[in-house]
Amino acid sequence: MERTVVRCAEGHVFSTASFPMQTTERLGPGRLLRCPRCARLRQSVPVGYAKR
């Protein structure tokens, strides 16, 4: 299983085993995931897509 490195809306970087809807047909790069650092559901994007 491939792991994906993501960044949550608070700026925490972590890896996840599943990143929902990783297909060519998606509405945007962000997904709701539970961040292990802040323990809340946060909008998360793969690190390659994170723009500041």
C-alpha cells in the first residue's frame, strides 16, 4: 500500500496510508482527514500540491 505525505490546514505534515479519491476525476486536491497532531478533521492536501 502506498503512503501519501499530506499537509493539514494547520500546517502539520504527516503521512497516510489512504488518501480518498486519488483518481483523475476529482474536484480538487484537498480531502478531509483526521490530523494526528491536532486530532481534528482538517482539510488536507498532498505535499506536492501545497501552495503557500
